[in-house]
Amino acid sequence: MKKVTFLLAVFAMTLLLTACGAQKNELDIGHDLVKQGDCAGAAPYLEDTIAAPDDLMDMAYAYFLKGKCAEDSGNVDGAFENYYAAKIVACYAVANDVHVNLNTYARSEYCQKIIPEMLAKLEPSVSNPAAIKEKVDSVLHAKYLDQFVKK
């Protein structure tokens, strides 16, 4: 009887641990919804990630996904704004990364090549790129981003 009770307890703890590991955060849920084509459903999850990100790259990716949704819906100004924010955050993360590894190089590729190419493609159709950049820069002021730098 003790063995059966012990096995049931081990089984129950295994299920609980598996359930804890399987939980998704806001960004995961938003990403899954974007992949399914449900940008409207993803929006609150992406906004929550931007408002309270676990780290800078979560914030950058949430902005990137918002840019993709805006671009897919034909909102060129919204796409430009969110891609530009993703670029600023990703570049800030790369510049302040204290542990350089393969992820740093991949982030650098987004910062220096991929997102700038996307912005250059959109810019001719954007109503006022300078105003959008100024708006994003004021939102993402360095003092706000500094909270993520581990010193």
C-alpha cells in the first residue's frame, strides 16, 4: 500500500511540474496568435509584454510582431513605428549585452540589417517618418531602457 501511495504521489508531482513548465507567457500567446493570423487577438498580449517585459528582447520581439501585423493589414505608419521601436530596443540590447554569444550575433543581424531593410522599404510610403521616429525615441528614452541593463 505504501508503494502505491508513493507512486501516486510521484506521478502527481510529475504532472504538476510538467504543467508548470508548459505555461506560456504573454509573448508566447501573442506569437501563437500572430502565427494563426489573429493579430487582433494577439494585440493585448503584445501590449502587455511591452508594458511589463521580462527582458529587452521580449519587448523588441513584441514590437516586431506588432509591426508585422500592422504591415499585413496595410497600416504602413503603424508598421514603421513598431519596426523602428523593435530596432531601437534590439540595438540597445546588443550594445549593452555583457555576455557576447551566438544570440548576440543574431540580435545584431536584426539590429543592423534585417529591420533597417524593412524600414527602408516602408519609408517612402510613410506619412512622416521623422515624427514617428521622434515619438518612438521619446517613449523609449534611454532612462526607461536602462532598467534592463544588469550592472
